[in-house]
Amino acid sequence: ETGVTQSPTHLIKTRGQQVTLRCSSQSGHNTVSWYQQALGQGPQFIFQYYREEENGRGNFPPRFSGLQFPNYSSELNVNALELDDSALYLCASSHGPVRYDQPQHFGDGTRLSIL
Amino acid sequence: AQTVTQSQPEMSVQEAETVTLSCTYDTSESDYYLFWYKQPPSRQMILVIRQEAYKQQNATENRFSVNFQKAAKSFSLKISDSQLGDAAMYFCAYLLIQGAQKLVFGQGTRLTINP
């Protein structure tokens, strides 16, 4: 069983650019959540996708958008990058709604640096 | 506001000793799950232990146990017989059962194990 994989591992962009981060969910998982983890902070929820539909969103501006594909892989897109977008972006997958016996499994994250 | 507070930014313990990490949270909901995650330098969030809020019995997983005090909204993690591999950032988090199932994380505690 393959785990959650994220690509790329590390990315450097400049202010104003756009970026796409990718996540392949664990086999059999149809729910993907994205989190932003600034340096020295805990992760913050960006949004969640369930069966290709957005299923909840955190306090992030519209320039953060996402997609989930029929194979349940997912993308996080960020437009008009700002310096504060520099962070580790974590993807987590689960089989259906997260429950006690079906916790989320996290990937290793993408480190995004904005210059 | 839904918040998680970890009042100890850093903790250290001698190998083989016991250490307790503190966590308090604030939510008006009655149904939720509580988690402790470990994040080593590899960046992946690893589930350490979980607790259902309606269960009074404290969860245990080998050397890891929790002290869950629902009325006080406290959820501390005890690590017994600390090992060098336990060194990591530890995050406390809760998950509401209703609505978008987002994890709300604390700011983390960096645990150092002294040989």
C-alpha cells in the first residue's frame, strides 16, 4: 500500500508568481485535505476535497484554490504569491470522513520559499 | 474561537525517563476527537495517539499515554521510557466530528532526548 506522496519536495518562487503543488492520496482514500505550516507554527487547514468536491475551507483567500481528480489525487494552486506564503504545505488523505478509526495520513510536504 | 494551546515550546528529558507534554483546547462542541502527532525533521506528521471525547478512559499506545480531562479541556501526552527516536516536534490537535473535518493544531512542543 503506497502512502501519501507530494511533489515537488521543494520549490522556490518569486512574489507575484503562481504555483501548483501536487498530492497523490494513499491507495483507497477519497478525501484529501491541505494544510499550510509556517516556520515554527502548527499546520493550518486550507481546504478539503471529498469525491472531487470542496468539502470545507479554512480562513484563506480565494487565490488559494484546489482540485481533486477522479483518481482522488489533488492539486493546490496559489496565485499572486506573497512572501507570507512561504511555508511547508502538507497534504493528508483519508478514506471518507475522518473518524477515530480512519485518521488522516500525511505526506512529507512541499517546502515553498518565496523570494 | 477554536484554539489549541501548547504552553511548552521546548522540553527535554533524559533517555529512559518519563516526560509529559501539555495541551489545552477550546471548543464549544461536545463531539470531537483529540490527537497527538509527531513531526520529525523528515517533516511527515505521524499519528502517535488518539482519543474520542466521549470516552472517559485514557488512551494508551505502548509507551505513550494521555491524560484526558474533558471538563478542563486538557489533553496531555506522557511518554515513558523515552528513546532517542522520540525526539521531534509534537503537535496536539482536535477534530470536530460535524462539518468540514479539519484538524486544529497547537503550535507544537519541541522534545529533545538527552542520552
